Amino acid sequence: MAVAEVLPQVPEDVTADWLCPKIGLNKAAVKINQTISGTATLILMTVTPQEDDNGSDDLHKTKPINLCVKGGFNPTMLAQFPFVLSLYTREIDFYNNVAPNVPRLSLPRKLWAGKSSTNAIVVLEDIAAASGFVFADPVDTWPVDRVALVVEQFAALHAGTWGTQAADNPWLDRHYEDSVLGLCSMWDAIVLAEDRPPVPEYMKDQRRMTAAIQKWFATRNPKFQCILHGDAHLGNTAWSEAEKAPAIVDWQIIHIGSCFTDIAYYVMTALTVDDRRKHEMDLLDRYLAKLHEYGGPKLSRDDPEVMDEYRKSLMAGYSWVLCPYSMQKKERVWAVVSRLVPAMEDHNPVELLERE
């Protein structure tokens, strides 16, 4: 019987001996430049290939490589919150099972991804160090032309996974729904706590908002079903000024749902309120055109089902009202909620759901 590999548990375990076989090197010097703690730990490192066993000194092989090793390198967090292992595992499954089938997606290049019963690790190109990408901050906003390029990326993902069924992908479980409803159960400690961003009174009503969220989950139209990024806010994208192109990161909340979830959520978080109001429908038209161009169905916002589904999908953004400051910094929560409230008032998803 094959013995399962023991994966590194702390940053110091990511040694040259462990890493080199994963990325196709014989020998290398490994230097950890930075360790960034969060739900997952990011280990940013430089790997410098050395002479191979035959004394070869190929300049191509000796060029330093900038890598990001991402996984569960905080044993205390894993012990306290065992469920986070499923987040790491889901991202591994995305890179191994989904990304290869969606070639138009702009992602950090994967060199290796694997999982065990105790950890899940993906080795990626460090796109900031290697290609000059700058990661967005949810406090900020992006111009409309950049947002349009990200919308096209989501069209590629959705078209490439259109009609995906849960029965065929058991690893895409109900974690997203369970997580959102779990936050609803901590209402007083989060939504009604001091120093929270201002929202209309109805958005503070636990019974009403929880019922709306449950109704949204229960009534998502299956004709728009595909694989979603699931956490499609501005902070999970990066921009290369040199390439004039975006990249999408952090695939830990990938799940099956309505395609408009990613679009409505991203447009709301990434644009100023004025830009969203001026350009939102143009961006939706662009998404629908690219969805069809990339192999998905031909849809139109003249179809009431399309617009109802888009409007209801704004409920995804309400997760920021439910977001504790231990998960996202206060300034980020306030910034996103300040964009969410006008969007929900413009589209009235709660009232729409209550009428169904």
C-alpha cells in the first residue's frame, strides 16, 4: 500500500529537498522572502537552481524563480478551525481539475498542487515579483475598462463550466451556503456590534435578511448554473500595467451557483457608485456577449429571467455586512458596504425575493 506524502506543516518545512522535485529541479537554494499570514499562509520565496549532478551550468536552469507557496502553515489555526482545511483543499481541486479546462483564465502559473489529510498546498508563480502585478485593495476602486476585462475572465470561467452538476463534482459542496448562514447565526456580535458600517434599518433585521438569503439560495435559477469563483470582489484581482491585463486569485470559495453572482458582486465591489450606475448595464451586456462567444448560451438582459437573476445576485455582496473584522480589515468592510448599500437600494433584491 502506498504511503501518503507528509506535506509541510510550517513555513520552515518548505525546504529545497521538499520543493525541488515538485517543480522539476535537482538542486536549488531556497530563500524565504516574506511570510504573509491570513486564512491561508503565503510563503513568498526565491528559488535559485544550482548545478545539476552532472556539473551542468545551463544559464536557463540557474535563473532565480520567484514563487508563492500557499497552504495551511499555521497549525494553531488548523487546530482551532479545522474547517479551513476544506478551503485549502478546494483551491487545490480548482487548479488541478478546473483551471486546465478553462484556458482563457488569467491566473498565476501553477507549478504544483497537492493535498493530504492534514494540509493542501499550491506552488504558484509569484506574479508580483515575476511579472509586476499589483494586487488590488478592496478599499480602492478600479476604472471601468479594467473591470470590463475581469468581467470577460468570469465569462470564460462560466462558459467553460456551464451546466456543471453537483453530482459530478462532489468536492464542490455546500460550504459557501453553510458559511454565510453560519455568519448569520452570529448576528448581534457582528451586524449589531459597535463600529460597524451604516446600513438601512431593514438590513439590520436578522429575521428578514436571513430569510432573504435562504430564499436566494433556494431559488437560484438552474438554467444559469456553472462554477463560480465565489468570492469575486476587487481584492481577489491583480493588475499588470505592463501587460494591461488582470489576474484572478484566491479560489478557496469556488462553488456551483448562478453565473450572475460573480458578475453582480464584482461590478459592485470594484467600481465607484457613480461608475456602476453609469456603466453597469454595458458591463452586463459585455459579459453576456463574451459568455456566448466563449461557448456559453446566448442570453439577453431583455429576458426578465436574466435581470431577475442578476438583481437577486446582489445578495452575495451582503456577506460584507456579515463579515467580522477578524476576516477583513475594518476599512475594507466599510468601503465595500458603502458601495453595496446603494447597489441593493437600486436593485432591491430583498423585495424581489420576498415577492417570489
